[in-house]
Amino acid sequence: MSASINRRFVLAKRPVGLPTEDVFRLEETTIPDPADGEIVARTLYLSLDPYMRGRMNDAPSYVPPLQLGDVITGGTVGQVVASRHDGIAEGDIVEGYGGWQEFFRLSADECRKVDPTIAPVSTALGVLGMPGHTAYGGLTEIGKPKAGETLVVAAASGAVGAIVGQIAKIHGCRVVGIAGGEDKCAYVRDELGFDAALNYRDGEFANQLAEACPNGIDIYWENVGGPIFDTVLPHLNNFARIPVCGLIHWYNVTEIPTVPDPTPKLMRSVLVKRLTIRGFIVFDFAHLQTEFLKEVGTWVRDGKIRYREDIRDGFENAPSALIDLLQGGNFGKMLIKA
Amino acid sequence: MSASINRRFVLAKRPVGLPTEDVFRLEETTIPDPADGEIVARTLYLSLDPYMRGRMNDAPSYVPPLQLGDVITGGTVGQVVASRHDGIAEGDIVEGYGGWQEFFRLSADECRKVDPTIAPVSTALGVLGMPGHTAYGGLTEIGKPKAGETLVVAAASGAVGAIVGQIAKIHGCRVVGIAGGEDKCAYVRDELGFDAALNYRDGEFANQLAEACPNGIDIYWENVGGPIFDTVLPHLNNFARIPVCGLIHWYNVTEIPTVPDPTPKLMRSVLVKRLTIRGFIVFDFAHLQTEFLKEVGTWVRDGKIRYREDIRDGFENAPSALIDLLQGGNFGKMLIKA
């Protein structure tokens, strides 16, 4: 890589189902110069997250979809190589939505400075970044955990699920994690301190869930959808809350199965059990940013919240890593070290 | 009818689909005497409501289901014929869940005195009773109408829907009602003052809904479920609220249709639009009872809220009237004058 070259991945074609590598095209451009009020940074870490799959569809969402040729959206941590803003100096570490590229240019108000003395800077994309903020915001505003309640979270070893469960433990909840594979379950139980961890690939999963939740479920944190949601539904207690954070089960489904309409059962449960199902995006909880960083930062420093990163080396491996993530191949917060 | 006979309807068998008259059995017993702290009242009005259908199934719900031989559940307004409670005198009018019988016995704390000088006592089962309280509570706590927003309510000429729409109008919302039939639509528009009223039986209903909601839908009050919900879903705005109050479309369905799974589309809407879907029962808002009676009572007195009753004469007609109600045959709050 020449110092004057900026490599980036753009959307070459729209994926159908699980993305393949030819969905992404590696391009070379020149490193941009900052305009007034902007910075340019060299990417240190690129965050890979399930939401990226949704951006690749040509469908309305909370932001406009990517267009063909657009740089793929992504959170980045970088070191500033040029700045035209008084508050940010060359050498500073910043976090922002730089996208899948080796150098990114953002206006100063589109990024925040990261203090490398608090924790490794990669955490600005994980436990102390968007996934942590997502967990903190959704729990605070929707989940509302109370001591003695039971919380269930799927993708429990992932970037968001791991933090959701640990915060709920701090609030005094019984916490049951769901993950794909025994190694992830062992981690969730032994390292993160969940009360139970269940492997949804186990044929006995439904029975295990019932056993692990003897007092029913008060909060189901929805990261996945699909069969796990169906298994959880009968165990929800009256007044249960369901923060809807993600639906990774459905992201790559190309053929919707034909089934007896599940809507009457779902809506009857909503009515009779007085459930709250509420979707959210981390941006909805921007007002909690300062509180989140302070509170979760303290918990991380004190060892009350642990985190695990799945760091893949090499910028050029971003497509294969995302494809792996979308199949549950990650173990912890997935990052590319550029 | 002899003065010493109490006629009552009990559950003779569990209905399959739409109830038939042989689901109900008319029995004669003697009029009970009140124990200490109780009253006995002669039923003046019996309330017929869609929720009654759910009680007839042998399925867990927010209260135990009716057992065979049980008196059918129902709200009643009656005149006290015997009292062993200091706060309630013979001749007083009371409202409570007396059930489908000509005389009912309740403890004094299971009923409330109705002031016949405020409004006709039948309203204690309608606009100033459970349906009004349902509308007021669900809007206050879940719908949270703001001036300029658009609210859509189905079963708009019914006991709850009519009040929901009128309260939302008072809050400055654009209000669109959905009803079955042109006569009901004309009433909703011309008498209740909704901004628009749509007949869901009209082949152009979907287009009419889009036209009637040029700024989308911020609150969808769910009384019915089924195809109306499906038609509403694409028009919901970001952060829309869906108080789930009833699902009359599904109450009598015996064969669940096989369809392409609608769950991914529904949950994706919840996530991307950050919808809130929340079920409730009027009892959840017991703490609003005083406020409801004061506020809605004032609106009724001032003519800001209108109501319509569909009163059927004769206690023995309760079964046929309920069957009619479950098919949308009522026009306004359905009552039996005993």
C-alpha cells in the first residue's frame, strides 16, 4: 500500500440472501484532504455489525439505502493524519462512521475523540461505542430491568447481547443467554457470569429454556427473530418488554416460508399478557450518550463488565469477515484491524 | 317472571367459532340474599362486549376462563333491592360485574355507585364505564396523542372506538375512523366529527386509507386485527404507537389461514420504524379511574363527546345480541335492557 493511496470497498451489486464476496469491490482512490472544519484519519479499526446487511438492500429504512458504487457504511476508529478543526489535532484518535476505507474524512462534529488511556481504542466501536450504547439505551428506555426479573437475550456472546446481559445482572436480574455453540455458551456462563446459557442448536433447546426460566421471562431482548422468538413467546410473563434491536435470522432469508398465520397467536399474546414490543435504533438514545459512557466506562474499569473482541487482521478481509458474522461465525465483537 | 325468581344465562358448552344460541342455557334460581358487606341488585342494563367471547374458550387469559355451568361474565347496572353495607342503600344504582342474570349479588367493594343525575345510568356501562375508561386509559398511557398527529381507529362507531377518536380530536389530532357500512361511516363523520370515515368493506378501502392519511399514521388503535392491520402497517410513521385493545377479527376464526410468514415484515417494520406495540386491559389503568370520570364526564356534559347506544330489550335476548355484536351487527355501545 502506497501512503498516498486510499483503498475502499464499495457496493458492486446488491446481495440476494447471504452476501458473497463479489458484492463488494475494492477500489483505490487518493487520500482526501480535509476541508475547513474537517479531519482526515487513517483507519485503525473497522467495525463489522449485522445492521450493515440491511443497508445493502434497495429498501426504505431509517436511513436511505446504499447506492451501487457507494462506500460501505461502517463505524471506524482512526488516527488523525490531517485536521482543519481547532479541537482535533494530528495524532488524535477519533471514532465515527468513516466507512469501509483505509482513510476517512469527516467533519469534526461527525466524530468524537477517543481517550486511549481509558481502554483500548478498539472499544470505542464495541463496549464503549455503538453496541454498548445500543445495549444501555434499549435496556434503560425499553427493557427497564428490575431486580428479581428474568431477562433472556439471544446472540448473547455478541457485541450487544453480552453487554445487555451484564447490565441486567448489575440490576439484579436473572439472566439467560442464548448462543450458537457450546464454546460461546461456556464463555457467556463462565466469563460473563450469566445465570444460564443455552445453545439454540441443541435439540433440547425449548425444554432447556423452560427450565432456565422457572419464573417466566420479563424481558426478551430481540436480536434475532425467527424460531428463537417463537420458542420464547409462550414463556413471556404479563407486562413483559421486548426491545427489538435486530432480526439477524431474517436478514438473508430470500424465500419467506408459508406457515399457518402466526399473527393471531402473537397478537393475542400481546393483548392478554399486555406485552410491549418496541423497536429502536441507537440514534434514538443519543441523549443518553454521556450517561452511557460514564456508567458503562466505570463498570468496564471496575471489571463488572467484560468484553471480548474478534479482531481479524487486514482491511482486505472485511467482506469475508462480514459474511462470517452474518452466519454467527464471530465470537465477540467483530472488528477489522486495518 | 315471578319476583322471587332469578333468571341467568350459564355456559352450556364451549363455542367453536362464532357462538350459537345453544352455547347459552337459561336457568332459573332464587334471588340471593346479601351477606354482610354485600348488596343484591336488580339488573337494569347488561353490557355486551367483544371480550366475552374470549372468556368462553378454555384457554389461559388475564382471568381464568369460564367453566361449564358458570354464569356468563358481564358488566351490569342495577338498582339495589337489598343491602348489608352502610354506604349503599336500597334504591341506589350500582355498576359492577354482575354477570348475565336478572339479580346480582356483589360485595360493596366490587361495585360503584352511579349518580343518575350526571347522565343516563346506562352510560355507566359505556362512555362513562368500562369502554370509556378503556379508551381514556389506552390513549393516555400508550397512544399519547399530540396535536397534528394522525390517529386511525377501527370499529370506530363502537363503544371504545367512538370515544378514542373523539378524545384524539380534543387533543388536536387528525382522526380517521374505519367501520363496516356506510351508515356507520356517516355517523362517525357527521355526528362524531372524525376527519374521515372509511368503510372497510369497500373494495377501494386500501386506497382510501392512503388518501385519508396524507401524513401517515402516528397512532393506530387496534380493535380488530386481521386484514385491516395489514392495510394500516405500511402507512405507520416512525415512532408510531399501537395500543392493542382488541382483535375481534380473530375471535371466532377456527381455521388459521396458511400464508407466507408475515412475521419478518411485521418485525422489520417494528425495528426500522421504531414502532411500539403494546397490549392492555382496562384494569391496568385502574389508577386513572377518578381522572377518567372527571375528564370524560365533563366532555360528555359539554357535548364534546357524543355517544350512541344500541339497546336491545329483554334479558332473554342477550345471546342473540352478543352473536350479532361479534359480527359487527351493533351500531354503538350494545346493551340489554333487562
